[in-house]
Amino acid sequence: MRELIGKYGYYIVGIVFVLAVILAVIQSRNKELPKTAQTVKVFYVDEETGEEDAFPLSELPPLAGKSGNLTMVRAYKFSTDGGASSFIVYLEKYSDVALEELKTTDDELRKSELLSNGLMIRLPGEGKKWIRKNSPEADRTLMAAFAALSRDGSQPTPVQPKE
């Protein structure tokens, strides 16, 4: 054994060191992800009052508004003039059924399915209906909204809440 260590000791130490570094990087990334979801904020708008606010990315819309009802939905804002002005292009929330099941299920596969299939969108404004986000109708709706936003040739850029 001493002979083996004497002959290959530097290689063994090198391999152990590289593995330790890789493990440390993986662990640090796993620790950072949840913190990021808690610190990154996104826009929400109250459908009853029209008031805007910012909440952590980890929150699942709709959230309770001032009335106590689930009226706070995620708002996707974009700018075509470098941030001087911004527009809500679409709103997003989870269906009542999906949101309730997300709160109660421990099945990770089911959660993933609910996060994908339970998401709804709509354009801002009175009388606009909620549609499933991963549907052809939603694709057409979003393409039309972005086409209207950039009809003058400008490129819409996402706007994030200021920290």
C-alpha cells in the first residue's frame, strides 16, 4: 500500500481535490437556487383595484389582494423605449384546481405537470378571458400582443421591479 501511495500519491491527492471542488460547486449551486427564488421579485397586479406590487418569484399566483380574495396575478411588463415606459403585456395565474392540488400533493411528477398545465394567461383589460398557457390559443394571443407592442419596429424588453 505504501508503495502504491508513494508511486501515485500526487495523482490520488489531485483526484480527491478535484472531486472535492466539484462537490463544493454542486452544493453551493443547490443552496443558491432557493435563495434566488426568494429574493428575485416579479410584478403582480390586483385585478380588483389595479394596484401593482412586487412579490418573490417563488410565489404562485393568484395571491390574496387587499380584499382577501385571490386577485393578485403575475404581470409581465415590457418596454420598447429602454425602460422609460412599460406596459403589461399579459397576466398569469394558476387555475383554482391546480393551485389547490399544488398545495397538497407531495408527488414531484404531479407538481411538475400542474405547474405546466395549470398555468393560465390573459391579456390585460376588461372582459378578456383566461386561457391555458400551453395551448395554441395562448400562443396566438401572445404573438399578437407582442406584434402589436413592436409594430413600430422596436424590440420589447422585459421590465423587472426595482430592488
